[in-house]
Amino acid sequence: MPAKILIADDEKPIRDSLKMVLEEEGYLTDTAGDGEEALQKIQSGNYEIIITDIKMPKVDGIQVLDTASKISPESFFIIMTAYASVKTAIDALRHGAYDYLIKPVEFDDVIIRIKHLLEHKKLALENKTLRQRISSDAGFTNLIGKSMPMKKVFEIITQVAPTNSNVLISGKSGTGKELVAKAIHYNSKRKDKIFLPINCGAISENLIESELFGHKKGAFTGAADDKQGLFKVADGGTLFLDEIGELPLNMQVKLLRAIEDREFIPVGGIKPVSTDVRIIAATNQNLFERTKSGEFREDLYYRLNVIEIKLPTLNERKEDIPLLVNHFVEKYSNEMGKKIVGADNETMKVLMSHDWRGGVRELENVIERAIIFCGNDMLTLNDLADYIKGAAVAFGFPDSLKDALKNFEREHILKTIKKFDYDKEEAAKALEIGLSSLYRKMDELDIPTKSQKEEGA
């Protein structure tokens, strides 16, 4: 659809001439003879570009610009003036104009400027849409859960995201460490800058320094040109160091220095290069234990571990499984063009009972496979891989999904109480609930106390 343009000028010959020229270029145009009429038309119209004279009766061009920017914030403004002073142009730009024209107006110049503005607007809109999509894909949207462990994770992300503090994310494979890192980045002040992930375990030891810090031409065999390192590529953004525990000890020293000094020296270089990156690291290892054995530097561990986020395994938050299943069903149904709305109760019970060693990633793969084979509007047992069905038989969930969740809650609380030898206070702390809540749950779920247990022995 052609762009819609408003021309506001108290000189009729200029209005009419501009209108004719722009309509010949295919634009839709309206005109206004003074500032008051211009504001009335802006109120009821939807203009991509507004061209307004500065000197007009009733309401001048600057007032039009100030008021219209609130009514129509997506419009681009061009100011016209017969007074070719720097002050006039600066005032117009300060009030939000994107460009200004000096009278008498050159029509060819107007056409070129409008084309540039429309191209700029199109690009800005595309970038805004892309940022929104990336933010949606990589922010909280894909972090799904209502369990207490996940609520705690969400709370920490919300608190830490606006800061520049380093974060260490720990958790087993498949717990969503990169999703958490992205959520932190895309909810931070750096969200419009790059999020750059690097797997420290996937790069050979002799290349890792060059990858992180870059190199100068001739620094080593094969270094035909200068190369910018990831620390500089991510300047202003976030560098996500996945599997940080795999980083060689000699590189740990250099990484620590780069984090502390906010600068580094490329391989073969002599001048330090400054950088401003936020570091988010992740590991599936116990880094604290590795510091004791000397496999990981203690000073680097504490530099990275300003804030630690420990991610629960899927087995530790099974009440989130129905939410995750529905999310993945929707995702892969849309991708494959199928109309599948969820999983039936029997299938959900089996998924609830499975020992998810591969975490959320394993669950996602299982659902993706099931969607491929599903010929109905609901996933059934027949759509699941055999190993999932076989492992679930012995668990014995009831038919009702509500009862199945209740069963899991009972088993989890009982297991935790036994772990602490029936010490209710310690169990309540581990479960992250109040002591009175624990007693209420025990009563609701018919969980025996220690004395009851001994009496039944």
C-alpha cells in the first residue's frame, strides 16, 4: 500500500505543488492550511510522513511536531523553513524531526529524502519485529514451569538480569542452561546487543585462545590475517561460556585476567584490546569440588560465581511435565502442520512416571517423535517410543492426571522426609515450604510420621 503523507503549509502554492509531485510518485497525500487543521487531520489519519512548515498561523510547526509526536509516534516528521539558520534546524531536530527542508523546496530533493525515510522506517520496523521475536524465543517464553524449584529460578533471573554481574549456571545436561542464559541477556540492558554462545569443550586446546581473544597475522602457522576474538565480537553484549569446566588451566588464567581487567592481548599481539562483555558461564560439573582437586582455579571460580543459578533436573520438578508436554506438542504440531491439542491421560501418566535422565531435552525429543507418528488430535501410548512405555509400566499411576500428580507429590515428600531421617524442619527447608505447610501436606496425603512408622513395624 502506498505511503500516506500529510503536507501542512499556509502557502497554498507550496501545498498544491508538493501534493501534485508526491501523487505523481504514487504517494497518498493530504494537505492542511495551518497547524490547527494539521493536528485535526493527524488525530483522525494515519500518516507515515508529515511535512510541516515552521511558520504557520494558529499553531506553528514546532507545536505541531510536539503534539503530533504523542498522537502519532510512528510518523516521521520533516520540517520546512524559509529561515536557513542552524538554530532553526537544530530546534526542529531536537523536537523529534527526522529531517528539514529549506525553502524554496527542490522537488527532486524532497522525493529522494522521502524515499530514504521510508526505507529507514521499513528497516527500523523489521529490526523491532526481529528483536521482539528473538526476545520472545529466547526470553522467559521457553522457560516453562510452575514448580517451586522453577519459581526460584525465575525469581533469581528477574533480580540478576538488570545488573552486569557475572553468573554461573549449574545443572545436568538437558536442564536448559542456555535458555536461562538467554533469558538473563534478553531481559537486561544489553538485550539489543549480541548474545554469543561458545562451548568451551568443543574447541581444541590449541585454538581456544585464538577463538576467545583473536590473533594477529603471522602469529602462528595458518594465521594469514588478523582475526577478531569472541571477546571483542561480543563487545557490549553477553558472552555465554558453556561447559566452562572443560577450559584448560592455562586458559583459565588468561580468562580471569580478561574478566578482571576488561582487556586482553590477541595471540601474537602486543597492545591490549579493551572490551565490555558480561560473562555468563555454565557447567554440568561440580566446579567447587574441582577447585579442591586443582582442576579448576579457585580465583576464577569465585570471579564467575558472583551469582549462581542451580537448575533442577526434570525428575526434581515432575509437576512441570504436563506444561512442557503441551508446549512441545504446540511447537511441533505447528512446525509439521498438524492439529494435535495434547496427550491423553494414559500417555501423560506414562510421561510423568518416566525417569528423565536426559532432562527436558529428552522430553522434547520424545514429543517431537510422537508428533511425527500421531494420526489423531491427541497423543496416545502408541505414538511413544517403546523404551518410554516399557520403563513406565511398574510405576503404577492412577487413571486421573490429578491423582497422578498427587501421587508424585506424596512420593517426593516422603522421599525427602526419609532422606532427613524424619527431621521435619530440615525436610521443610529442602522442600522450600514452611513447617506448617509440610504438616498440612503430610496430613492431606496420608504421609506417616516417624512414630507412626515405628508403630506399624
